[in-house]
Amino acid sequence: MQSSTPLIKLLDKETLCAHDLYLVRQTLQIISQEELVSGPLSHAPRKQLVIPQEYFQDKISDSDLDEFKFKQNDPIGESKIDKNGKLLISGTNKDFLFNYFQIPNHGNKYWVLLDDLIKLVEDEPIDQRTFIDKYKQQILPIKPTESEINFLKQNHLLANNYQEGNIRLVTTRAAYISFGAELISQGTRILDDYWESLAKEQNFTTHHRVFKYSNKIIALIKELKPKAFEKPEENATFADMSSEAFTFDIPYTIVTEQSSKEIREEYGQEFSKGQHIDAVIPGQSINGSLEISAQFKVPKYHSKNSFLQATQIKGLDTPIGEHDYNKNDAAHTNSSAIGGNAQGAPETKHVNRMLSSIMDSTTLKEVEEKPILHTGNKPIPSSLNIKGWKFDPLPIGTQAQLDKNDHSIRGLSYFEKGKLLKRLNYLTPNQIKETEHSHDCLFVNVGLQRVRKIRDTRWTKYWQYKNGLPMGLLNEEKQIKYIKEKYLPEILQHEEVTITPNELTNTDEIKTTKRIANANLVGYSNIKSFKPPYA
């Protein structure tokens, strides 16, 4: 049953002030840790708690329901909110960050206006329909009756200009299960989340940022810790960062590192003893390795039996344009005719061209049907397949490419088809072998030079990454001057503070990390420029 007077709880200034002070205090502790801040303060954190799809019901079986029933719940989360949506989290000024209320004829359940919920959890203003579609298996809004709307207006829960057709209500329990700490004043990840076990599985800590901040809070944090908000542009750090040609790379697209310190130490110990561990990835690696045999195949300008056929007609040193495979066939036919048959008539026998054993019937038919090009007195097929010798891999260029003397991606210059066909007919089988070998050398050299250039760039970026520099830093005078005179010294002075909650002692363990210069840092070795020592 519902109590005689429905409870109405309006968000008060005291709760808001306590919440703002909490945001400032927490942010000053984590502002230097990008993982915990998780993006711009003016937006919701990039890292969000994700509820697995298998937790949701596929459809509603009861049309009278006013909230979804999840297939799975969190026992710890159930202790933080009751079945009516009343918050059970203990703590001073711990309450919802919106107005909530009971309404007549709906028992003791607590409700919140859908628009108030949207304003709190969404980065940008969106309409109700978009929000409902986004959380269609979590949020089940209801449309209040006319008497319920009048009740909301009488208790100052609706603005005077509120359009009645847009009024939707959501239970506070459904909202809390879906958004957890985001709805709570001084909300702390894990501690104030419904899905506490799920948050721990997704590697959240109690220090991860939960809320988007107002301009007022951001300005206050900047005033208290301005150094954390210093941008390179404001201090003329990287001279041309605004230019379109200057872009930084994301490290994980190039560098992969073994994140586990224990595994790296185990690998180092075993490696020092001369033992090899297949399952362990050592320290770090650069993506983009090259498998030469897979990337560069030796070009073949012959078919399977081309050299065999040329050997049979003793034509290894005869230009392929002069090869006549039908000569032997004709001799065989004449010898049969001399022997004759019983009636003295010459024996006729269909002789397949030797080319048909080399090329399939489709290709042979295409070659025979194609128009003839003439060079001198000898006809040449317009295809680059000449009597079983295949030159299709050779690049045929357009007139523009020929005029510019362009080269193909594998290094060969482009050829004019008519002149190329004439030249190919003068090649002997032995010369074709040499041509294949020389072209193979050219292809591999061009490919390796291209890969070397890419690898050299990646090693340079890796060196920048290991020194804490932006990956993709250009070799320009102003940028290098700043890096040497200010940026690198600041790296050595920089300290990172990691706060880890200890659940056993109920205290925070604070760990401070500083960089120690080694031989890879400019000024601490014989490296005089920004080239890595591997170059």
C-alpha cells in the first residue's frame, strides 16, 4: 500500500555543493592519470560500464510492468536500492542528483521525469525517442494520466511551459540499475554502482571518473592546478602542431608491449639462464614485419612445359618468334603417309598443336581468335602470351605514363604494347631465364627499400614513444629546440601518483613513479640527434 502522503524529494543546494566539492577533490588527485580521467572533463568519460546483452530480457511478457526485469542481478547491488527504488547507500549527502517522487495509485514506487534523467546522463541534448531507443531493453517509460500530471504541477515538479505530450516517467530503480554511480551525489565507481561485480571485472577502480563536469567546476580545477591544463599551443611547444601536415600517431597502432611486469621479469630471468620460452612475448615489438617469400614471388614468363618444348625442338638459343612446333608434327604425318595403309591411301591423323598441351583450350581459343599485329614479315598475336611464353606480368602503360617515363609499383618502366611484342619475339628461352632472374632482383630490391623506409619511420616513432615524446614528431628546428631545452628536462622531473584502494585496511595506497634517464635519452649518451640508436 501507498502511504497517505506521497513522498516528494527535491534536489537541494547542500547536496549539490557537497557533490561539486567532491568532484574537485577527486579530480585534483587523478588529473595527471589519463586512464582515470578518461577524456575531456566536459564530456562523459570514454570508459563506461557495459552491461552484457545476455543480462537483458528479449521481450516483455506482462503489459502492466513499469520496468524491465533483468535475467541476472547483482546481490551486492540489491543491497544498495530496494524494490521501490529507494536508495539504501549510506553517507552524508548521498542521494539522487535529480528530483524524485511518489505518485498516487502507484504504490510506494519512486519515479523520475525522463527528461531529468536524460539531462544527467547524456553528453548532448537528445530527444526522448532517441534515448528510449538507445536503452530500449533497460528503460521502460510510462505516460502519466491527466490527474497525475496535475499532481506533478501542483508540487512544482513540472515547469509551466512543459508540454504535456512529452511527459514520461521512469522508476528510480530502473534508472539506478542502468546508470549506477552516474545518478548519485558524490558517486564513486564500484562503491555506488549497482553492477559492482561487473565493474571490477571490467577493470574499473574507485578512482575512475564518473561524471561530466560543468564549466564552473572545470574553471575551478584549472585555477587550483593550472599546469595540468597547459597545452602545447599555449606555450609554443610544438611549432607547427596546427598545420595539416603535422599529425601524431596512436602508439598502439605501431607499438605492442607486454603489459604484465611479472611476465617481463620472468622472461628476463629465464633468458639470462639461456632458456627459451615460446609462450612469452619479450618487452616490446614493432608491427609491420615482412615475409619475403610471401610478398615477392619470382616472375615466371613461361608455362609449365615451355622449356621442355623448346628443348625438344632444340630451340633454347632460337628466338621464340621463330619457334615452329608444327614442323615435327608435319614430319610425323608425312612418315605415316609414306607407309600408307592397306588400300595404299595415305593415313590422315589429326595432330594437336603442342601449344594446346601448355595452354588450356579457352586461352588457346582466345589467342587464335585475336587480331594479328605485324612486325616485319612475321605475325604476332596481340596477347602477351607468345607460343606458350607468358609475359602478361609486364606493365603496359598509357600514353601519359610513357611520356612521363613512369615506373610501375614493382620498379619496371611501362612498355608500349606494339614495340614490346616485337622485342619479345627476339628473346630466346635462355634469355627469358636471365630476364626472369633480373626482374626478380629488381622487384625484391624495390620492395625491400619500400619496407626499409617504413620500418625506419616506425623505429623512429618507437624511440619517440619510449622517450615520452609525441609519436610522429617532425624533424623541424623549432620543435627539436623545444624538446631538447624544455620537454625532455620536464620528463625527468615529472612524477606520476597512482592511488590504489586497499580493501583489507580500508586505506588508499599511494605510489609515486619517476623517470630515470638511461642511455636512450638525448644528452645522456653519444646520440646527438633525434635518430634512434638502431639507425
